[in-house]
Amino acid sequence: MQDINMIRNVAIIGHGHSGKSSLAESMLYTAGKIKRQGKVDEGTSIMNFDEEEIRRNLSINSSFHNYTWKRHEIFLIDTPGDDNFLNETYQAIQIADSAVFVIGAVLGVKGQTIKFADFVADNKLPCLIFINKMERERANFAKTLDEIKTSLPLHPVVLHLPIGAEAGFKGFVDIASQKAYLFDNETGTKQIEIPEDLVGQAVEYRDKLMEMAAETDDDLIGRFLENGELTADEIRIGLRKGIASGSFSPVCLGSALLNKGTAPLLDIINDLLPSPAERPVLMGTHPVTGEVEERKPFANEHFSAMVFKTMADPYAGRLTIFRVYSGTLSGDTFYNASKKTGERFGQLYFLEGKEQRAVDMVGPGMIVAVAKLKETTTGDTICDANHPIVYPSPQAFAPVISFAVHAKQGEEEKLFSALTRILDEDLTLRLTRDQQTSEVLLSGMGQVHLEVVGARIKRKFGVEMELTLPKIAYKETIKGNARVQGKHKKQSGGRGQFGDCTIEIMPLSHGEGFIFEDKIVGGVIPQQYRPAVEKGILEAMEKGVLAGYPVVDLKVALVDGSYHTVDSSEMAFKVAGSLAFKKGAQEAGLQLLEPYAKIVIRVDKEHVGDIMGDLNSRRGKVMGMDGDAKHEIIIAQVPMAEIQRYATDLTAMTGGLGSFTVAFSHYEVAPVHITDKVVAASVEAHGAKH
């Protein structure tokens, strides 16, 4: 087994098109793990191998690989940078020991950059920053560094200064050692004197570097104050402590596409990022007693691991991916403490892009996969059966957008079988049925997210999924009181039909539902026919009167009627009840109720005005505001019909900086112009006459 101190577990994160997958490719190539450096734009990247990723030219899933560099074994998680696949990145941040934060030198800090930096800070994840695409036109190191300082909670400390810019980018100055290097051949460098125009900057940045390193340790502060200087080794000690505690993040630079600066990055990962042994111990509980348990990240501890992802592989079947926290796993069984059951597996694998490499034993910090497990799912803890522990499951984001899903005629069963399997892979998906509209709703992180799910289902299961905006679950209610008669009389030879009832209807408060009261005195309507009147009223209420939506919040009293000894029947009184209700509802006056959502929006202060104006245009009501140093939290109630595409709209308004949660709140009377619009749509759709 590899020495735990020589293991690194690193997530590569950053906004879309910052070059994360290209950097992973360059790292693997530089380390000699792959023989050819693929390109994302050409569809040859080893990390972006899914057909939909190649078609859309973006990362959709986290992908995994590993390499060895100077006797260290590094496990990589290459994450998506698009808001639609935010949860993949968040999962990786929760289970990784450190991160390489990739920021493009042209685009700089974007909305997703800030969002990911907040995740990193909130999870106290040690990270270093790699400013990528230094060779591009308009690449600007100083501007990008300034944006990092002012926008992100990561406290950058510069390790490298660029030599040259854009097409002339050719090397870097190492601040700690005060040495300069030019890129030489594919992966190497050659040392040169620091260019004269960078000497002053290099000294200035070294002073800052020494100060920040010294502040991490009392001994280092003493040496720095005594000597006015720290050695390169002392700086390294201080940097390791500062990075591990999240006090600051070192900044290096390069061009992933041209493989420049990658070898120094691999050295920095080895030298400065923490091993699993240097991270806080993940605490769990005993599955039976509930007592707090801990497993230290050493090979001689009892085995424990967290399942953080499940994915379908076309060859291996369902792959269960877990991160080992303690002990070693070999053999063919483990215990699922979350499900309280044993599991048998066939083979352990290291994931290497779309390939798997079989291994016999795994230990702390390693990312591992097994195939075709029966019971184990995402979020489960697996461990030694004799020493069980359950870790807190990684958190997943709640879905923010819903669409109605349909299959081609005759393929519904096939579609929903496929969706059930996809739900195992993606914790941000929800499949529900709206009881009122009878639509099946698929909810996710964005429209692109759901479209990708549809493409995956078509490719893997051969069934097409169509997405449409869900029907709004309007309801109807009455305004006032009415007393009406409903009579059903039909004679067509032989036995006729006769039912006669008089009802009083009156409104109830919102949410009170329906009350039926039998006020018949004497036998004007025999007892056996009175429930039929109620049944007829309920059926008419369900079908609606104004626009075909259920009628709610009213009381009906059955007060009078008559019957025929031969022609009366339950069916006749059911029809009479239905007729009476429709007539009474019209007389009492009908109004449309529309569903409102409670929406909680988290946005940067700069966009508050835009969000408020937009909410107002959507007929929203701001109920309150809260916030912190960086963000405002807006709590509002908005009609459901106005926010069906809000996930897409908020991203456009805020440049990806906004996020929100949404939940059903209540029903309110719809304005006249909305009622007219809904009634007209109902008439057009159903040919209804109201």
C-alpha cells in the first residue's frame, strides 16, 4: 500500500470553459499517464468522453483519473463548470481533500467562479489557483489576479509571475526561490536570470509571500522578525500550514492547451496540498447505538468509505463510486452500514476516464469503483461489518425547474423504467405526479440539465422523452351565496328518471375545502338518495365550472327536493345534484384561484435592484430581506405561472451569480386579466362554454 502521506485527492473546479478538462489532460500527459494529449474542442479528451459532452463541448459529469508524480499518487476529479450540473461539482468539493481552482486569464472571474469559491470556503477545502490560458489574446494576469482578490474569499498568494504575455508567454518567475524558468520542449523548463523588468515585482511578491507564510506559525514569525528573511524550505512549511487551514490559496499559472506550467503545478500539488492524513477526521455515528464514532485516515484503521456517485457504464453496468476514508479494502465483500446489509462485489477499479483499471486493494484517500451492487446507493456508508459507522451523506441541491415528461405512444412504461434508473445516478432529479393535472413532472437544475437527461435516455435505453411546460394547477371558488334547484326529469318510454334537489351554497375561507350538510327534514328526499346528490356535486366540482379546474372552499347544504316512487334513482339524484351545483356556482359568482410559490433568492448586492424590478413584473410580492457581507437574500411570493423558467432567467440576469429555492406557498384569487386569459385558453382547448 502507498504511504498515506504520498496520496493526494484533488478536485479540479472552475467556471465553464476555463480549461479544467484540458488541464487534467495536460497533467496526465505530463505525468506520463497518457501517451497523447487530447483536446476538448476536437472531442478527443480522455476526461470528456460522454457523447453528450462531446456534442455540447462542455463537462456534464465529474470524471476521474489518477497519475503518479515523483512517488506521489494523485486521484483527480474533473468537475463541470455549468450551473445545470452544479451538484456534480458540489459533491466533489465535499469528498475531496483539496482543489485546483482553474480561472481563465481572458474571461477572469465569472458568476460560477464566485459560486464555486463560496463552496470551497464554506467547506474549508484547501485549494490552489491556476490561472490558465495565458497564451490567449487579451490574457491578463494582473487583471485576473485583481479580480480574484476583490471577488473571491480565497486570499491569493502569488507563487509564479508570468514571463511574456499572450502569444509571447514563455516562462515564469518562481517567487519563493527567486529563480526564473523558460518553457523548454513539451514538459520541461530551463533556468534563466530573472528578466530585469520583473526583478522589482519578484522581490515585492517574495516579501508578501514570506509575511503570509510566517503568520501561520509562531516559530516562523520569530525567525522572520529576527532575520528579516525566510528560507525556501521555511516558506514551504508556512505555505502548507496556511493552505491546509484555508488562510490563503497559492497562485500559479500556465497554458493547459500548450502544456506550459503543468510540471510546476504537479510539483506544487505534491509539495503544498494536504494528504488525507492532514485533513480533519470525518466524524460518523454507530448505526445501532447512535454514538459518535471516528475513523482516522490510516491504512491500519477499520475500513470505511462514502458512496458519493452512481453511474451507468455501457460495459460494466451500474458503477458505484466511493471515496475511502480509513483502512483498506480487498476481497469481495463489505458491509453497508446505511442499509444494514452485507454486499458482495466482483472487482475493485480505479476509474481512468471511460476505462477502469482493476486493483486488488485500496486505502485512504483513494477514489474507487465497483460494479453491479444490489443494495448500495449514493450517500451510503460502507465499512467493516465488525466496526460499523455511518457518515453524513453528501448534500445535494434541490431542483429548481420542472417540466412535464411524455413518451411516444406505447412507450410510457419504457420511459419511466429508464427514468427510474437515471434517478439512481443523479440526486438532483425528482420525478413526481401532479394529482390535479395528472402530469408526470421531472425536476432538475435547469432546462439544459433535463435535455441532457433526455439525450442520455434516448442513447442508453432507446426511448425518446419529450419535455413541455407543466400545466398550472389553477382552482376555482365562489364569491357569494346562492339557493338553487336542480331537477333531472326524463321520460322516454318505460321507466323514467326523476331527481329533484334544492341546495344552498356559500364560500368558505381559503384552504377549508368542502363541507356537505344534509338539512332534509322529513322524507322529501329518501335517505338512500341523498349521498347521490353529494356525489354529483363532487363530480361537478372536480370538473370545474369556470375554466375546467376543481372548485374548492365552499359549503353546500341540501335543504329541499322531491322524488318519484317509481322513476327516482341514485343516478337521477346524482345528475340533479350536479345540475344544481353548476347553476348555483354561476349564481354565486366564480373566481379563479392561482397557485403561488415561496421563492428565496440569494444574489449579490449589485443585482438586487434588477431582481426586485423583475419580481414586480412577475406580479411577485417581496415578503422580506436578509443578507450577509456579500449577498442579499430576497424572500418573495410569486405566481407559479410566472416562474416556470426562472432558473434560466435568473442566470441571465445575474451572470450566474444568483441562486434560489422554490416551494409551493398558497392559492390567491387571480386578477381579472389572468382569469380571462385562462378561461379563453380553456375554451380553445376544450371547446367549453362557460
